[in-house]
Amino acid sequence: GGDNVDNAIYNTQEVTYLEPLRQLAEKYPTYAIPGNHEYGIGGGKAVDDPKYRVADMSKETQDMMELLGIRYLVNELEEISVKNQSFYLFGGGELWTKNLDYSVLQQRTKNIATLGLIHNPSFILDNFPNDVDLYLSGHTHGGQIRLPFIGPLGRVDDVLPTKYYQGLNEIGPETKLFVTSGIGETGTRARLFNPPEIVLITLE
């Protein structure tokens, strides 16, 4: 779901920490997309002003992922077949880099389900294709610290309503968005009422 590296302090060796994913890719077809951290955009002023960014490690991350046998999608579409059934998988570019392009979706020729991977769920605040059945996002960390009746305290993106910070939501008549809290943290190394998660989704 993106943010495969932290890249808070530029270190090209950081991509070697992805090595354990090779074991996953050797067993199952595995796909990944970029997040903002691959591009050195940590949030805040860095979103709009490049002088607040750290180094761009997007190419190093993609190269490492592909070396591990992981298909790295950046505004790309693949048809995947499992047990004689097929669906489209769209992997989007990063929203904060203004590199999110949906045009490849026009190449769909079959009446089959489409899943979209887009790191930052704030894409829903702009025009987006509503003929994608399910979007999967991350980015928010679920707010990291969640309080009863209040919700997420760690707001990585103030423009996104808090209801979309975690879990499954309808964003169109036939379109859903699932946002995972992920396994990492940003800023304060703390979580409360919001444990790290790896989500298993069964498609039927």
C-alpha cells in the first residue's frame, strides 16, 4: 500500500530492509505501489515546497522491489486470474507528487471487477473513477492514537474527514474504500487503541 521505506534520513541501504518480502513473492504473486515517503515527502510543508523534502528514493525502492520479484505498479493496470476467475488491479501513482493518473483504466475491455491500490485516501476528495469496485489505501496509520468518541489524533492529512482514516467506507453507489492502519508509525513512535495490522481480504 505504499510507504515501503521511511526515508526520513536519506540512506540508500534502507531498501535492503525489504529483503524479507522475497519470501512472500516466492510463494504468491505480489504487488506494491509507492507512497509519499519513497519520494522524500514527509508531510507538512514538504507537500508543497520541495526544499522541505528529503532525497527521492522512489527509483531505488522500485528497483529493489523488482529484484525481490514484486510487481511495482505506478499508474499501471494488470489483469489477474485466480482459480479461473479474473479481476483488474490498478496501482496508482502518488497523490502528493501529483503523479496519480487514472487514464490506463480506459484500457479495460472485460466486464470484471477492478481493485485499485492508491496510497493516500485523500484521492477521494477529487474526481476519481467510480467504476472501481474497491480501492485499498494506507497513509493515515489510522491516526496512530485513537480516542473513544473523538477518533484519530494523528492527522497526517487535515483535508481528509476522519471517518476515512480507517476501515471500510462507501464512496460511491458501487465503490468502496478500505483504509488500513498499517504496521508502522510516523512522528511519535506510539499507538493507542489502534494496533498495527496486516489485513487479509477474501474476495468471493
